[in-house]
Amino acid sequence: MNYLALGDSYTIGEAVHTEKNWPNVLVKQLQQDGFAMQKPKIIAVTGWRTDELIDSIKTQEKELAKKYDLVSLLIGVNNQYQKKDISQYQKEFEELLKIGLAKSKYGAESMFVVSIPDYGVSDFAKNKNLENVAEEVAQYNQIAAEIAQKYQVSFYNITPVSKTTEGDTSMFAEDELHPSAKQYQLWLDVFYDEVKARMERLYSAE
């Protein structure tokens, strides 16, 4: 079984060991629960906006021609951080969701979206005196949630968990911005049981 994870630094796991980013840990847990999962195919680079993710997917079209048993999407923080027009995110996120659905073996049933964390609680954001992060991230997440609902794709909201990490250095990588492996595990705890149950339902029917 194969898994395609689309995103940015929060998917690739900037500043943590590759095996500790949440897509790899998700696969490991699924393997431990009896699923014959391959290593995830991750298309994600730190700093990517929605348009950059779209461009990268297009350059890998031949390689991505096959269908995937599981597809995830987490993108948008760099649109917000770079102060891009939010309407651009709305348009391009929907395009990315449709790309994910086209590459998903069971369409919406085997795809999910993960929310953008509130990085405003990080020491990085505080040291740079970044303002309105929580409010703006909430706007982006609202758009993502609405588009996911439109296409009947599960939307997993890890943002409340990310807010609880404020002041806990163990929850952040050395750059004081990106999540540590410990925080990624908290994210995964939010939605693992539902992903596992869905895959059991889908693949026991084959």
C-alpha cells in the first residue's frame, strides 16, 4: 500500500529526522497495526506556497501517474507568512485538493487534509514580534475546511493542539519554529484512529 503526502515544511518535517516527521510516523504506526505500507512519497519543501507545490507536482506528472491508497494535504502557512492574497490560497488550495483526489485510489474516502498549526506560539514568532498569526492562520484553516467539506474530504484540525505547546521547548525543533518529533506525535494522535479505521473499512472490502 502506498501513501502520497503533499505539503511544505510541516509535512517534510523541517529540522527533525526524516523518520520522525508525521507522515513517516503515520506509516510506521499503520505497519505496526498490520497494514503493508510502503514508505510515504512526500512532495514537500520548506517554504513552499500553494503555487509552488502545484508547479512541483506538474513536473512529476509521469512519476505520479499511479493511484495512491492514501493521500494527505497540508499547505498554506507560507502563503500566510509571505502575505499573499488569501484569494490565491482559496483558488490554489482547491486545485491541490482536486489533484489529490485524482491521485487517490478511493477519492475522498482515502484522502485527508491537516490544518495549519498556530506557529504564533513559537519562540521564533515571538522574537520576531509577528502579529495576528493566530487570526490569519484561522482564516486560512477556515477556507481549507470549507473546501474539504465541499469535496467530502476529512479535515483534521491539529491547530488547537499546536496552541498548547506554547512555552514548551521540547515541542519545537532547534530552530524554535518548526515542531519537534514530540509535537508531531501529538498531531498524529488527533487523527490516527480515524485514518486507521477508514483504511480498515476500505481495504477489508477488497
